[in-house]
Amino acid sequence: MAHWSPRQQLVRTGEHEWLMRDGADRIAIVRAVRMRGRVHFRAVTWAAESEGRHLLGYFPDLDSLAAIVWREWLIAHGRSTDLPPR
């Protein structure tokens, strides 16, 4: 069985931007931001318009962002946190 990671759900959409997906569902928009001279990653819930998005948090790297956002997505949708994507 191949190793699966939530980071595999991130698809680069721009030079400093990614989209996190679960199958056809869009989960989050991720952007690289510079804070205090270091790059961090900001995640917001996906919505077509900015007004509908909610901050999920700032993360030091894409691996931790993906793991936490993926887990929260599964919990919010009543799915087991051990599940790979659909």
C-alpha cells in the first residue's frame, strides 16, 4: 500500500498559492505570507468570494497546515480522521 499524506491534497494554483481539495470538494485556500522575515502559510476556508471565507490559521510549514486542515475538515463532516481522500 502506498503512503498517503494530507499534503497530497494541496494543488498549487499560483506562485504562492495552493488549493486543498477532497475529491471534488474544495477545502481551503492557502497562501505563503512573510511574517517577521520568515515565510508562513495562511489557510482560509474555501468560498467563491472573500466574504464567505474564514481564517483557519497560520502555519510554519505546509505539512503541519495540511495535517491540521485535513483533520478539521474530516471532523466537521463527521468522517473518521483516519480516512484518505475520496
